[in-house]
Amino acid sequence: MTVYLLPEDPFFPPADDAESDGLIAIGGDLSAERLLQAYAHGIFPWFREEDDVFWYSPDPRMVLFPDHFKIPESLKRIIRSHKFKVTFDTVFEQVIRGCAAAPRPGQEGTWITDEFIEAYIALHKRGFAHSVEVFYREDLVGGLYGISLGAAFFGESMFFKMNNASKVALHALVERCRKNGFSFIDCQVETSHLQSLGASLVDRTDYLSLLQKALKNKTIAGPWR
């Protein structure tokens, strides 16, 4: 396998050419055009080292199909209690900064640098990046953000400051995706937490096939308020 050095144009090699760890390319930038091309090809940026962006397409891929979402009884009770208020696309920048500041077990720092934040805010302004926000009273206590293309939602990161806040955000996203006929939510890499909520692993080949079908649908761009 070969790790590609990206040219100035927003070009990406076939995702099937990725290394065993999912790395497929280095370089390029985080322009809106390049990011949208990457997601449409089953590739996403994971981190930046000095001046280089590292692009990945893992195999297998963790995916959550909306109809497979498992709602624990405890989460059902929380949702019925209306303890939290959930909104969409009202404080996108606060959500992405909340994700950047969230501690990650086994990790030092975050891949969500200022360059990433600026890039995804630009995508949000163009109607492709969306956030789910969870408030307790007047305080933002959890949320998630990602990219929407066709009938696919590419989840990027989530955070919580109160127990279950991120689960409430994910439940709200699943319900929105289900109502709008989305095919799947891309969770990128495997975690036991997402697996317990119904996400499953699919081979890259199958994922790319699902993605191409999903992209035939019209993108629901603009604010999801």
C-alpha cells in the first residue's frame, strides 16, 4: 500500500488504497472543498502534525443505522423527564470547542485544533456541518457535531459535562436522521460505548457502497433548527 502526498487540488486516491491502520494520505489543507471531497470518498482528517494533515479511511468502519439504535431504559426515562433541552445548529462553535476541550482517556491533548475549528465553522456556515446541543437550564452541558451529505451523516465528535448529555444528543440526532430518511451515521472508528448503543462494524468495501447510494440523495443543507 502507498500513503499519498496530496496535491494542491482537492484530489483524493481511492479509499481502498489505505494502509492497514487506515492512513491513506498526508498533506493538503482543510478547505471546505477538500473536506467535502474527502467525506464523499469515505475519507476524513484525523489530526494535523506541524503543517501536514493526516487523512484516514479505516477498515472496518463503525456505522450506526438509525433503526438499530438501542435506547437504554435509563435514557428513555431521562428523555421522558424533559430534564434537558435539545437544539440544533444554534451554538455550533460552542459545541466544537466543547468537544476540543473534553478529556479523552489515553490521549494527550486533542486533534481538534484551531485550524480544525475554523474549517468546520466554515462548513457550518455553508450548511454542511451541524451541531446537536444539549442544555440543562441555561447551560450547554453536551453535544455533538458532524457533516451531512446526501443521506449520510458523518459524526465527528461529542462531549458531555453532565451524565447522559451526549447520549441525549445522539438520540436526538438519530431521530432527526430517521425522520429525514438518512441511511446511516458514520461513527468512523470502533468504541465499546457506540457499540452498546447499536453501532456495528462494516467492511470498508461495504461502507463505500452504502456511501455511494446515500450520496444519490439530496443534501439537506442549511440550519437544522
